[in-house]
Amino acid sequence: MTRLTVAPRDVNRTFMNFPFVEDLDTLKADITIIGMPYGSPYSIDEMTNDQTNGPTAMRRASRNISVDLDRYDFDIGGTLFDGQDIKVVDVGDVPGEAADIGGHYRRSEAAIRKILAAGAMPIILGGDHGIPIPVLRALDGEGPITVIQIDAHLDWLDERNGVKDGYSSNMRRASEMAHVDRIFQLGIRGQGSARFEEIEAARAYGVDIVTAAQWEKEGTDAILARIPDGGRYYLTLDADGLDPAVMPAVAAPSPGGISYRQTIDLIKGVIGKGRLVGMDMVEITPSRDINEISSITAGNIILNAIGAAVRAGYFKR
């Protein structure tokens, strides 16, 4: 039996109070919420950085989003499940082991494979932005996949301190996976880890880079028009891709980011174009939050994705 674990104090704090399920071998769900707190650290200080508390923070804040999921949501355009029989479960967090840091990615990949085998769509709560690496590895049977990233930063480092699968390398590693067909990086701005060589590598691969300024000027519909119809999409959302006004709890805030409205409109548009095979919300740094607004924003983004998938007929039987 494959189990994930959460600390006992968190067992009664699932995301949106969805049922808590431990056994992935007998999983029956349409959508599965799973926490992946740990990445592949560049230094000893990053082994348990504050982003490892992100999944717990998002679960805790979700209680402040809705008093009842049967209430009308004006962002979604109705109730969350639209009267359909949809089962969403929370399976807790992939456990970390101090003596086996790299094992977290292996366990994460195995967990996603179990979720996919059960026919459920995974929604991942991070953790840092290394998380898409094991998730995309597990999606090797779902290709060709178009990866859509919302982020302030390019994340194309080949390695740092000898680490090749850390949070600044996720799109570089994605580009090397045969089942990843296209990569769109949206909301890029400011100064991050990218040097000219990383930008050149991304462009040589064929990444469609859309800066935050371009998105604001061209509009969301124009961005959606660039993304091929009828695809299979994986969405990865770095909290710092959004503007600090709505997502202040990040390690590297950068002004001029993507708005909440732009984000949910893009997600709805992507889901309406084809099939979302999974998504993640990463890089929330809870100690920097203000009145839990970052985790509340993240929770609302996830609910809008679920609502859009329901309305696109993903789970009709």
C-alpha cells in the first residue's frame, strides 16, 4: 500500500476540507491534491527553507476562501462542481527524509504515477519550483505535452553548485524530456538567474517567451492564440509570476507582475483549448505573507482551474 504522510496536526486541515485519503493504490478520485514540500537544494540552508511550509499554508488559508462550495462563485460562473458528481481528495504530502534528500523526487514521481493510473488529475502544492521536474517525468505517458509556466524568471540554469534539478533549472530539464513538445514561459520580467547563455539556450530550443509587459500590452486572448489548440497541457505557476500586490509571500518579489484576473483567464482559456493533465502552485514563502493573501489567492486560482475543468467536461461519465 502506497501512503503519503502529513503531520498529525494537519490531518484535519485538508485543502478546502476535501476528504483525506492515504492509500494511493486504491485511489478513486477525479482530482487529487498533493503536497510536495521539498526540492533539490542548492545549499544546506535550503533543505528546509520556508517554502517547504507552502502546502500547509495553502491548506490552512483555504478555510478562509469559502464557507460552502455549493455557494455561487462569480469568478467561476456558478458553483464549483456545477451540479456534477465530482470527487476531489487530498492525499497529504510526499514525505521527506533527511538521509535521502534525492528520494523526495523519486517518491513524488511515484506518487504522481499512482494518481495518473487511478485516472485522476493531479494538482500539486509546492514547495519550490524544482517540483515540476519529477511531475513531468511521471507524465511521460501523457505526451506530447505543452508546458505553460507563469513566472518572473526563466529557470534555464543547467546547474548550480553541481545540482541540475533545482528550482532554477526546471524548464531546462523539461526541455530535455522527449514527451515535452512545447514550452511557453509567461510573465517573465526583471532580473533573475538567467545569463545570456541561458536565454540563448531557451530560444534555440524554441521557447515562446512572453514578458509581463507583452502580456499587458497584447492581452490574454492574444497570448492564448499562441498556444496550440487541442493540446495536452501542464501548468506550472510560480507565485512570483504574479504581482506582489496579490502575491507578496515570495522570496524574490518583482513589481509589474501578472494580475489575478490575467491568471485565471489564462487558465480557463487553456483548459477550454484541450486537456489539462496537471498543474502546480509553488514558491509561496508563508512567513512573508500578509493576512494569508498569497495562500488565499493561490487557493482561488486552484478552484478556478477545477471549476473550468468541470465545465469543459473533463469528468463527465
